[in-house]
Amino acid sequence: ANSWEAKAEEFSLYGFTDLPSVHERGTVVLTHGEGPYIFDTHGRRYLDANSGLWNMVAGFDHPGLIEAAQKQYARFPGYHAFFGRMSDQTVLLSEKLVEVSPFERGRVFYTNSGSEANDTMVKILWFLHGAEGKPQRRKILTRWNGYHGVTAVSASMTGKPYNSVFGLPLPGFIHLGCPHYWRFGQAGETEEQFTARLAAELEATIIKEGPDTIAGFFAEPVMGAGGVIPPSKGYFQAVAPILKKYGIPLIADEVICGFGRTGNTWGSQTYDFMPDAIISSKNMTAGFFPMGAVILGPELADRVQAASEAIEEFPHGFTASGHPVGCAIALKAIDVVMNEGLADNVNRLSPRLEAGLAEIAKNPNIGELRGVGFMWALEAVKDKATKTPFDGSLSVSERIANTCTDLGLICRPLGQSIVLCPPFILTEPQMDEMFEKLEAALKKVFAEVA
Ligand code: PLP
């Protein structure tokens, strides 16, 4: 009863944890990491094909990132960004973020997480519409299956049924259709027709709600926690002009997609659209510091600045916004990913990753393989032709993930899917290890549930 596992289960409340699954397989208590591997209290080694939570893209012991943190802790271990003061590292990071953004100009606001960055973006929209004399422009458009975080506002943006137990979404948060053609395309509908249907739904919703009541539209370029769902063909090219027509800002939630995950710096580049603002977090610090950012493009930056001047301040901020250690780490992380070969590794190895997973997806119980770059999902089905999911109290994806864990591989069950989003440092032999363990787990579990 004194084991690490027992203590973990007694004193901690797990976030987003399938408790029956934990009761079946047990807790894993981690002690240290090495490259893409983490180790538990029993000395067992796991290849983390989930990069922590999509964020530990440089692995668990990157010396350059550790050095950047140590150096900054020794110089200046903490400060805020209020009252016209901020650290030199914060100044440098904002300049860098605007430089690597798709915007020719912009402004950055810092938070401690992706949820707070989305929450902050909503407040920025409310603030500027309010200051511009349109306080009724409050409604937020997002999509079913989109994930934007857990604060009351960002959870309201998230399109998942589990939030109803909290009495969320808050009023005025509207969820549109999920652009997943394989799952939601109707019989006889082409992918282009499916995309056109979603665009028509968006326009009809704007007209029904009243364009003048809508503050903004938020979308992940590729839905992450919804189960790795790339947009249907032409999706952003169809929705962006509609939003523009009604003066509704398009905000790209790049918390997962940003900084290399899809093969480009931004997922919006991979899917070829220009947002009005970008939400970043996770990869921005390679997971070495909790930090998020709102990067405003030129138009929103100018409007928020003008509104702030008119009201004399922008009344918002977190104690640790623009934390100097976080900023120093982010500066190094961006450099490591963009200039020291990590993004190149994603581009070099993503065809190999796709090919290996496509081989595994020949399994008759895999309905769909989908993804891009270094983010992929395999969706388990009982019947491939009808796309019927498995039933049962412990989902098949949970069983597969548990079996992978037993084999020393961490991957994530998401709905009926198994998600693979390895760190960018992954080597070819490590990728092969991932394929072998995943395939062994799939074979074992599908044989059990068949
Ligand atoms: N937005 C997206 C797209 C995410 O994937 C996440 C987290 O997974 C968030 C926002 C919330 O970020 P955080 O967990 O740092 O609050």
C-alpha cells in the first residue's frame, strides 16, 4: 500500500483518465527521461510516442534547453509583464514570434497554458468589440470535436459531450460540424460536397445568429484531441471567405500544430490559409515550461492597441505572463526545432511514418489511418465496411494503449482511435520499435475482442 502507484492513486486526482482502465492496468509513476524514452519507478523504459501531451518534441533531456533554463534562472528567475515592465527575454521572444509568424507585423500576449491563451483571445475579441461600441458581438463559433482547453471559456469552445456535466458550454458558444469526411460524410456525398455542406452550415449559422452578434471563429488546423482530424479537402478555403464577408476574425488554434508538428512552422501554412491571430503553446517551449501565447496579426494588433489606448489599458494578464525563464526556453526551443534539424527530421521521416502506419492499417479492424507530419491516428472498428465501432465497457483503444504500455510504448487512446504523435527527435530504429510494439498490441487486443 506504500508503493508509488498506491500513493498516486490515493492522493491525486487524475485529469482526463479512464479510471476503469487505470484500475485494470495501474498507474505509471515516472522518474526520468532520456531522449524520447521515459522511465518509471521500477526502472521500466517506455518510448513515448505521444511526446508527453504532444509537447515534448525535443525529448526529455535536451541539453540545450536545460542550459537555456539554467542560464536564465541564474540571471533573472521570474518577473511579470505588467505596468510597462517586462524582461529582456520577453522582448526578444515577442520579436521572434512575430518574425516566425505568417504575419508581416503583430503583437504577442503571454499566458501559462493553451487554455488561457484561448480564453485570453476570447477576452481580446470581447474587449475590442466592446471598446469599438459593439458589445453585442460576443458569440464564439467553434466545431464539434474541436479541443481548445479546460477553463470555463476554453472548455465552452471545446466541442465534446463530456463538458455537459459542468453545465458547459456557457451561453453563446456555438459548435459547427466537424470536418471529418470519413466519419461524417453522408452516403453518396463526395468530399467536396461534404466541405460545401459545412461551409453552407457556417453561413446559415452566421445569418441565423446575426453577423453582428459573433465575435470570432476558432479552429485547429488539424484537430488534435478530437482524434487527429485533418480538415476535409478545401475546408479552410471554403470557410475563410465566408468569415471575411461577415467581418468575423478567424483564429487558428495552433497549440498542437504550431512549430513543426504538421511539417511546416504552422498548420495554417500546411492547409494554406491566413488566420487573423494564432494561439500557441506546447511545442513553443518543447514542453520545458508551461507557457502559451496569443499572436495577433496586423489588423487585430492595431485594433487592440487602439482600444487599449482609448480605455487607457488592456485590463488582463497573469502573474507569470511572459516569464523570463519560459521566454528564454522558448527562444531556444524555436531555434532547436526550426534551425537545429528537428523540423527537418519531421519532414524527412514523415513519409516513412505514414508508410509504416499504412502497413499496420491493413489490419481488418483498422477503419481509417489519418494524419499529417508527425501526428497520426488509427481508428479501430469492429466492421470496416460499415465503420461500426467496437462496444464494451473498456474501449478497445484503451486496451490497445494498455497493452502498448506493458510492451514499453506509450500511445494515446482517443475515442476509438490510437494516436501517435512522436517527438521530432525520433530516429528510424526508434520508429521501427514503435511500429513493432504497436502492431503486436493491435494483434493481441483484436484477437481478444474478435
Ligand atoms: N488548444 C489545443 C488545440 C490543445 O490541444 C490544447 C491542449 O491539448 C489546448 C488548447 C489547451 O492547452 P493547455 O492544456 O495547455 O491548457
